[in-house]
Amino acid sequence: MDMPIHPTPRGKLVAIGGAEDKELDTHILRRVLGFAPMPNPRVGVITTASSIPDDVFAEYRAVFERLSASEIMDIRIRERADAASPAMIDMIEKSDVIFISGGDQMRLTSIFGGSAALTAIRRRYEHGGVIAGTSAGAACQSTTMVYGGSATDSLRKGAVRMTAGFGLIDGVIIDTHFLERGRFSRLMEVGATNPEYLGVGIGEDAAVLFEDGTIHAFGPGHVILVDSTGITGSNVFDLADGEAVSVHNVTMHALVDGNAYSLSDRRVLSQAELGTNKPENNNAYN
């Protein structure tokens, strides 16, 4: 898979925990469109991860039409050959917002990895586009992603399976449906074996905006951060695969709408600090 992008991106990256409201307040999807640099943006929907792409595209087309997107494009990439299609690349390049649906994140990375389509997505992000994804479409955004591991008992060496993601953001591991599916132990195991990664566990109907080294939480749900940089001990290096992991002094934060966290300082930002560092919505969707 291509290396992560190196220039500081001018766009906005949004990860959604799944099951976002599409019928009532549509708080999260309104914010996503509001991050675009113009009103009535063009939205490209990628349903590669889904086994029912027709249904999923129809659902998002309906909600984005209600939110006044000027055009909703079906970026229908189902096979590796599609990820090299000039027609697909053209739609990516024309999209002000690229929205990646849920499903199977391994399907996403196996089809997009090393492709012209992934290069185009990274280029749109670098040049000012909004890249947003829900569930699998969120988990794939980091340089390294989780693609499996039991929710009930992942605090065992080797229980969490990881592979290369889209490389849109470094230093984090994103897990989705986090509270609803009890995935705390997955990010605990990730932290024990890879303390440099910040675990970002996003609940359903919750989202984060990654911007300028800051994680901004928004939406009705919770965002749980698992910081393992301060761990004082672990037995993980002494274990065989499948044995129980011990890890000490893990720090966790629960963020809600309006909270923010500094990736460089590893701390929750105060409201006073946020007064001059709030993410902008450039149109009327907020």
C-alpha cells in the first residue's frame, strides 16, 4: 500500500462510529457537509465495503439530497480494476466531500491499496476536500487499522488483528461501534503491544474531526480515548499467543460533543483553549 501522505492536508478528516442518524436531526451528516469549503457541495459516496451497495447508496443519496448537496455521485468501486478506472478517479477528483460507507474494512483496503483511486482520495484531502467515513469507512482511515478481534476477550496476545489502512492519519488506531459492542479490550491490547498509538474508540452516532493535530468530538454519542504512552508495566513480551495480557496505568478519556484533545500534548483541551481553536463550518449546515 502507498505510504501515508506527507504534506499537511488542507482538507478535513471525519471518522464516524456507525449507525449515525439519517432521518431526524442528522446532526453528524449535517456537520460533515458543513465542513466543505462551499455551500451545496458535491458528494461522492463510496460503498465498496458494503455487501448491499445499491441499498446503502440509495440511503445516503436520500439524506444528502435533503441536506442540499448539489450532486451525489455513486463512486461504485467493487473490484481492483474499478480502482484504476478513469471514470471513478474523475468522480473522486470532482467531489467536495468523499463519504465512505460501512461494511468490511478489509474489503476496502484490499481493493483500494496501492491504487490510483486511493492516491486520488489522498490528493483530495491534501488539497482541501472533506474525507468522511462511518464504521469500516472510519476504521480504514489510519495508517494502521484494526480489522478483527473478539469484543468480549481481546486482552490476549495476538487477539487483535491489524493491517495497513488508508494512511490519512498517523499515530492513532480507530475502532467503531465502540461502546455498543464492548470493544474496550481491543484497544487495551493494541495499547499494550503498540503504546505509541492513541486508541480512538467511537460510539454509534458519534464522530471525530481530525484537524491540525486536534481531535474534535461531535454528535450525540461518546468518543473514548485510550492512551497507553504512560503504561508502567506489561507482560505482553513474555507471552505466547493467546495468553492473558496484563497492562498497568492506561489513561482513558470520555469525550462528548464540543470536547477536544491534543494529539501532540496527549491532553484534553480546556474550553478556554477551544475558544480560538474551534473547527469551522463554512456553510449553514451547523
